[in-house]
Amino acid sequence: MADELPLTGLKVLDLSRVLAGPYCTMNLADLGAEVIKVERPGVGDETRSWGPPDQAGVSSYFLSINRNKRSIAVDLSTERGRDLIKALASDADVVIENFKVGGAAGMGLGYGDLKGANPRLVYCAISGFGSAREPADRPGYDLIVQAESGLMSITGSPDGPPNRVGVALVDVLTGQQAAIGILSALHERERTGKGQMLEVSLLDASIASLVNIAQNALATGEDPPRIGPAHPSIVPYQLFEASDGHLMVAAANDPAFERLCGAMELDDLSSDVRFATNHSRVENREELVPKLAARFRERRVEEWLGVLGEQKIPCGKVRGVHDAIVAAAEAGDPVTVEVEVESDLGAREQIQLIRQPIRFISDRSEPRLDPPPRLGEHTVEVLTELGLSSEEMADLVESGVVAAPEVN
């Protein structure tokens, strides 16, 4: 049907926590997949408590990456709890986990444990450094991998220390790569009828994301320098300070540089042999950039955006995050959607979430939007679908194997 989303009918069992795995499964859920999020009774995903800020008693962190999912609270330290997960996995298309390497297998929930009952299962394991590197059980966090992958070494000003990127970007990139891998394995399953296991590590995802910078390192055999908000191979392609703020300018080719000089009334620079080509501008960066910077400081950001925009020179104002969200809406296409959230304590609040960025232009409905779930909100619903009776459900709750707000 035209109003069905692309992944409608896909069932995902999500054993992951924090960011990379949940971000992956949220993207799958936004596109129609049924995602069952497995959490620890009483505690849940750690990010539920990663605040402030909080909204409706739930951390903004958790809200940002867990919409469109059903939450069940199951104690995986118990044999009965693990048996429930095995039963759910036997009917799932995808299982995703981010335990330490070997952790899932140690509980009897590894790919080798589950594929016998479900040969079509696609199993995705996310780890910090991958199973082939020693020590295999090394824990991986975005901050540590930003340091270990070289990303931090190229972030920050030339005369300052290395800096982390202002968001857990490695986790986000890993989640995206995991989604790509899962969809690829599902596509292959259509041909072969068989599932498979795939692995994505934060380290591999981060190094791969360095693209041309990593290739430059291979080409030179040296660590690329830290050059701040500029480009190593294009000039001018960087941050400039105006009289009232900052803007980014990207004169990415010689004609654009000539137009830039004309707009700034610096035609002598475009005729200077030292700056005639991008190659020469990169070599003479230290002579050119201060001349441009001095002129940019003479006028306001909005004035420069108007002047450069008339000449079709790519440029943009450096905005704060909230300012960027507001500006997108004012331009006619909001990046937010509204949803009502209910906390575990029953508080309700209408909040905004950042929307799924993929837009289906033809014959598709908008991605669905169910609020991020309360801890264990769907335990009874999901386990009833599994075939458990009300008596069995009550016994599991009483014994602490599962937690279910509807029963407590």
C-alpha cells in the first residue's frame, strides 16, 4: 500500500543501550520497523537518567533516540528472562546488541545461540573496538574513540589542544553504519533465504568517517595538522569573523574566488599570481587569509550574506543550535515534530522532537511518530503476543524476571 512505510512488517529486537544501537533502531523504527526495546527492570537504558535537562520526568537524551519503540523490562541475569529473549528472537528479523565482545554469547544470546531456531535472523553486534582487536572486551565510549581514531587530533584550533566534537558523533555514525549493514543483510536474505551476523565498531566507523583526511595521512605518511574551522585543501573555505558574529565562506573553485574578491572589492587579490589558483592559494594561505579576514571584520554578518549571496558564493551564518532549529522552521520546513510524552510517574507533557530527516516525496506517508516509551510500558503487550497467559505474566512479574507497569 502507498501509505505503508518501507520497513513495515520488519521486526527488530533491540538489546542495545545508550546511543549507537538505539540511534540505529530509531531510524529503522521511523521507517516502519517494529522495534522491541529490551531494558533492565527498575533501571532501564542508562540514558533515561542522563539529565538534566529533563522533560516530563524523562531525560532529553533518552527522548532524542527512542521514539517509535515498544519497551519491555526483562532481567537478563535470570534464565527465565533469557528464555523470553530467545523466544522473541526466534520470530524476529533483526537482533541488535552492544554488549562487550562476547557478552551476549556468554548469556546464551549470541548469534550462534539464536540462528538455529531462526536461520533467517540478521544479527548486528556493535562494539567499541571490534572482536578481532586485543583486548577484545575493551569497553568503547564515543569520547575514547574520538581520541583513539584521530578525530580529536584534527578538531580544534592550531594553537590549542585537541578537542572532542560537540556531539557524540562517533556513536551517531556507528548507528548509521549499523543501519546500512542491517538493510544490506536483509536485502541479501531475499536472495539467499539466510540471515547472517555483522559487526560494526566505533573505531572502524570513526576512522572511515575521516574520508579525505585519512587518505591524506596515507598519502603523506604523516598526521594531518589541526587547522580549526578551515579546509586543508581549499582556500578560502573557512570561518571568518564579521563585526557582529561569524560566518562560513566556501569559495571552492577559482571562478568563485574571483567573484568573492569582486564582492569584497578586493579585485587585486584575484589578479595576484600567488592566489590565481586553488593550489597556489593553499600554498599561500598565510598571506591571503589575513587580507580577507580584515575586510570581513568591517561589516555585519547579514550584510555579508546579502553581498555574497548575490554573487552565488556559498556562505552561511554560524548559528546556535536553537537558532538553527528556529531558522529552519522560518524557512518553511520545520525540523521538529510535536509528541505527548508520559513519564513513569504519569506526568504528561507536549514536547518537540527532531524529525526523521528522510523525506519520501512520492506515494509515501510521513514517518510515524509514537512517543518514546515508558520503562516496561509494553511488557504485557509483547509477551502476550508471544503466547504467555495472564497467570504466567503475573508469575514473571512477581518473581522479578520482568517489570510491567500495567501489572504492578
